[in-house]
Amino acid sequence: MNKLPFHILRIGIAITFIWIGLMIFKDPQGWSSFIQPWAANLIPIPIQQAMIIAAIADVLIGLLLLANLWVWIVAAVGVLNIAAVLIVSGITGVTVRDIGLLAAAVALAIDSMPSVIMSKLFKKQIRKNY
């Protein structure tokens, strides 16, 4: 967990989340156009409000990762966030790079997960080789 690649991954994902959140704050209407109509119809609040909430969540995830706080939990929330984005926006030429971000967030969550939780999830002792 203290290896340089871990910190590079954590900081890179943090910056990505913060940057996206700030971009959504600047143009929530524009970002709402990425949401598929079927998904937009399911949102019980005005779409711009939903986008502001998404922006706050993105910035918060990024700041917590940047601060190196609760990394495995925050990375897991980031995984859910990115998965939701992929579901509601669909797979396009623009969103396909979210798959890479999703994989990076999954790797970060798994790498930073406490061993006791990892062993309970996989019903055996998992040993980190680093």
C-alpha cells in the first residue's frame, strides 16, 4: 500500500474525479446531455440538480483520495460512481475511456482493502506479495 505505483494511481484517479466534478459544476446542462433519456426519466429531481449532486460527489471522492483518507472505501464508492455513469450514459466513443478509469478504481479499491475484509470476501487468507 505504500508503493509508488499505488500513490500514482490514487493521485491520478483523484485528479480525474476533481477535474470532472469541476467541469460538471461549470456546465451541468451540457453534462446532463450524456445521460440517456430512459435514465433521465428515472431521476426524481431536475436534471441540473442531479448533475450538481454528481459534481459534489466527484469532487468529494477526488479530495478524499488526494488526502489519502479511507482509500479503499472511497475507491469502492468511485467504482459504483463510474459504473453508474457507464450505465446511464451508455458505451460511446466518449465514455469508453471510463472503462479504464473503472478498472483503475477497482484496482485501487482492492489494493487498499484491509486484509481482514479481503479474506472474508474471498473466504480464504489473501496474501499481498509486496
